[in-house]
Amino acid sequence: MNKLWTALLLLCTGISGAFAQHHDTHQTSHNHSASSPATPCKEPSLNCARAATPYFAPDGSLWVVWASNGVISLARSGDMGKSFESSIEIAKHGSFLDTGPDARPQLVGNKAGDMAIAYAFFKDKQWNAQVNTSTSIDQGHSFSAPTALSKDAASQRFASLAVDPQGKLFAAWIDKRLVAEAKKSGKKSLGGSIAFAWSSDMGKSFSPEKIAQPDSCECCRIGISLTPQGLPVMIYRAIFNGTVRDHATQLVFNETQTGPAERVARDNWETDSCPHHGPAIAVSSLGTYHAAWFTEGSARTGAFYARSTDAGKHYSAPQIIGNPKAQPSRPYLLAQNETIWMVWKEFDGKRAAIFMQHSTDDGANWSKPKQIAETLGYSDHPLLIQKEHDVYLSWLTSAQGYRLILLDAIH
């Protein structure tokens, strides 16, 4: 990763600080007992969180899970994030909690209101991690004690979750078992592998784990979206030819079968470092794959978007996202039938800003980029979440707190 990008990324993420309350017509935030900016934020509360993930329950309530000062917690809001009920502590791991740039707790649920949480913590000082899951079968009133997703002793990180139309939980993560086996044989093996498993009881137990892709980047999030048939499609940063870290999509048919890994673009990013910058995917009601990613390849550098109308076999020419001079990063996608929403983060040297574009014709044409939020200091990655016909930006910042911004009203 070049020095300019690294410096800007550090400035853009900023320093964790107190949360100030902020409200307007289309956004809400959350603030309880905020400290002064000069005071280190040491609470396990949402105020001090570095990453927060939202979920809308079947009753319309908003749930947010977060990582803060070594603790995984979540809370429910009945007023779209303006206030939250008392938080529920899921786990406490102190400095061993995995809070890397692409590591965030996951939260999903089914139509019955059952929920599953996934997060990772380090088992040692060599970055070997374990993914834990916790389940609620009483609409969030209680959660089970966290248990390991995998019984394999190798490292697992960066879990991503999805729930299919039948209520089955799909989990994918970056797995190091093949790397560990190679080291035992005296072979050098970089990166990790993409592993997956299914659960019919919202994470209390899982099917036997399978490796979908043997060679992947070891530190970038995995994106998941469901096809119109309810099958998961993953996007991840794969390793091609031993040194090139470009992106691929892959369809999962069932507990044992996957389709081939299909290359999204030939960016030709040759590196053995950790980008910590994973991709995003959304599948429309027509089955079109929409992908967004960041690269520093020899073919292109920056954030890009492409789509595939043949289940990933071929992708359109990459289109650049945002203003290249403002280092666009962290793109995220959501498909609402044939309407596609995309957000990303830019940095002008002082402020981080979130921009949005949308397409009403399955990605053939896009609106002009529009700034929808900005902040000073630390900010989490932008996420998109849907509630019935409405789409929201979910964004956690140190200056404005937790923000839920309705996109439909401002496009």
C-alpha cells in the first residue's frame, strides 16, 4: 500500500473521542454520558465504539451490535436510533478482541426474530484468532454464551453472516488451516482460505466446514448477498498466481457445493501485505451481481464498481467510484429489487465525508455522486440497511455519534 494512501487512511480514521448529540429531519444519533474530547474513551458503550453493525428485527425495532474497549455489546432502539435500551454484554476479551480495520461484529436475524452474532478474538500474540457466535431465540431478550464457530485449532477471522429465505444461517470466514498444514510440511504459504458452513439453529451448531477458495487475502472482509433463489454469493480478495490480490465472486449452492471463483477484474495488485480493505456485493432481483472494491493494482488504483449479468462469468469494465483525489474508500452496496444503492467514504485532508449514488435500472445508469454526511475525527465504515421500502445509511462517528440517515428522502 503506498505511503500517501496509508497516511490519509490514518488521518481519516482519526482518534476515538466523545460523541456529541446530533439530530435533523432524516438522521438520528445516540449519546450517553459523553466524555470530553481530551479524555480517553474507556467505556464499553456505543459512545466509545470503533465499529457498529445494525439490524432491523421483524417488529421494526433497530438493533446495533458494537465493539468497544474489548467488549462486544448490543442494544435495541424502538425509535430508529434516537435512544437505546440498556445494552446487553455478549463477551469481554479486553485487548485480545479483534478490532482491525475490516473486523466488525456481525448481527443477523430470521423472520421469527431469532438473532445470531459473530465476532473474533485473538488467542495469542501471533494474531491467531477464533470466531465465536452467540444466539438469541427469544427476540433478543437473552443470548447464549459465545461458542467457537469452528472446532479447528487454526486461526479464523473476519466472519460474515447471511440468512436465507428458509431461515438457515450462512457463515463465511477467512481460515488458516491450510496455511498451518503447509507450515508443518516446511512450506511457505501466504494468505488464508475462504471457508463456510451452514446452521439450521441460528448458530448454535454448524454443518461440517468446507473450503470454498484455498488462496485468499488474510485480512479483508468478505461480502455476501443472496440471489433471487436465496443462494449466497460471496465476494473476497483472492490470491491469484501466488502474488496477485484481486477480487473474485463465488456462488454457494448448498452445504458442500460451490461454483467456481470468478475474477471480478484484472487489477493485478501484486503484494504480500495486508490491505485491510474488503469488497462489497449486492445481487438485484434480476440476478445481476453488483461489486465494489478498492485496489492498488498496476492496471488501476482506487475504488471501483462493476456488474455481471451472467452470474459472475463476465463483469463490465470497472468504473471509478468518487473523486480519485479524495482517496475514495470503503464502498458498500445494497440492492432493492432493480434499484441499487452505493455509498463510500472520501477524505479532503480534514473531514471524512460519505457520498451516495443510486441506479434505478439495475446498474446500467447511475445518478451523480451526492454528499450525504461528513464528520471530523474517527468514523466507522459506511453501511447500508433496508427496512421495508426504505434504505438507510448506518454510520458511527466520534463527533456525531450513531447516525441513521434515510436515503430515499435525499436522492
